[in-house]
Amino acid sequence: MMHKYKTVGIVGMPPLAVIRELNLHRITIHDLDTPMIKADMELTAPYLPRVYCAILRTVILNALHISLDAIYVDVGRGKCDCALHVATVLEDMLAIPIIKTRNEDMTGYGTPVSLSRMGLMQKFERITAGVKRAEKQDDPPPACEPTAGFWGVPPRDFSILDLFPDTTHIFGWTRCMENKTPADHELERVYNPDIPTIFYAQSFCAKTALARHLALKHPHGLYLDSDVTAGGSAKAKIQAFLELSGVKL
């Protein structure tokens, strides 16, 4: 059936075997977790409560506007329980197959981008684009000495990433994404206690509990969450934290 699809959507990170098969048949993959269309988020209100995280509401918004042949949803530990419920909603919304997967891949592909010297937004763009490819990163960049850390998930609003220096190391679920092991809870819990670190999650996401817990354990950490867009308050907190920590931008 898979080879009959031309365009599919993914939610979270389906298993590598699924991505490899999609790549083999040159099927176009859309990452529904990322903002792809400009439309009012309130269009998702009939389908999901407003207290669902902005990422999963973005999934619904994309699904309402993008023509797809099927959607693959990771409903395992590599995503969240809420994704399972979103899959159920999508099944009733759309007349296409909604294929539930559980990514339990544990073969590490490495995290060179997370540890490199590069604009933080560019790092996140490379890592999030990598979920649509089964192979390792091409020409991995060399590691750098870190001056700051970003722990957490890719924010819906990437503009906050421009506030960090190029020498920011990435931790948390984003690093698990690059490693192609989204359910690796041990890797997700890793952080560097020697560098000031922002611990970030989307508002209403279950990962806010772990973000806050690790931020309290970190000798120089700050817990932060934001909803659909990162407002001035969130950006001011990041700037003040980094400046007071002596981080050179």
C-alpha cells in the first residue's frame, strides 16, 4: 500500500524502517509538527481543546489544509499520549489512512549538529529536516566548546532561537531527534551542568514537567515555556538570563 502513496504526513518520528521505505519509493513527506500554512489557530478549536500544545494543534491545522494520501503518527514513548488521541481525531476528520506507529529505535546515529558551532536556528532546521531522511547527516560539522545550552523540544516559534550564540549545545528531545532515537529517555535527560542552560517545552506539553525538574537540578538553569508564538516576555527572559550569565552573543 505504501508505494501507492505520493504524499504523506508524519507526526513525531515514525520508526526509521517507515522513513526508509518512504524514501525508497520517493514519497513526499510533510512534517505536520511544523507550521506549514498561514491560518488562524482557532480553526483547530472544533477538534482539539485550546489547552493542547501548539505543536499538536499545528498538526490539525496542517491536516485541514494540506492534501495527503496518508498520515503516520508516532503514538509511542518517542512522542506522547496526546499524539494517540490526535490520531483518533484525525481518523474521524479525514478520509485517508491514519497509521499508528511506535518508534522504539535505539541505534544511535550521533548528534554532531547539536554539538556544533552554528546558528541555533540553523541547527534546529537541519535536525528537524532530518526526520524525513533515513540516512545520517551529510558532512557532519565539528564540535565546539559550548557557552550555553538549549534543552528541550523544537519550539513552534523558531524566532526565540536567534537569541542564542552559535556556541549553544542542544540537549533534550531535540538531540534525541538528531540521534534518531526519540524514545531514548536517558539521552533526553542529559544536560551539561557547566554551562547556563534554558530548559524549554511548549506550554501544555507533558515535557514541561521534566523541563522544570531538570532546570531546578541544574546549577544555572532556567525553565521556560511558550504557546503558539514566543512573546516579548519569553524573549526578554532568555536575553536577561544569557546576559546575566555572561554569555557573549
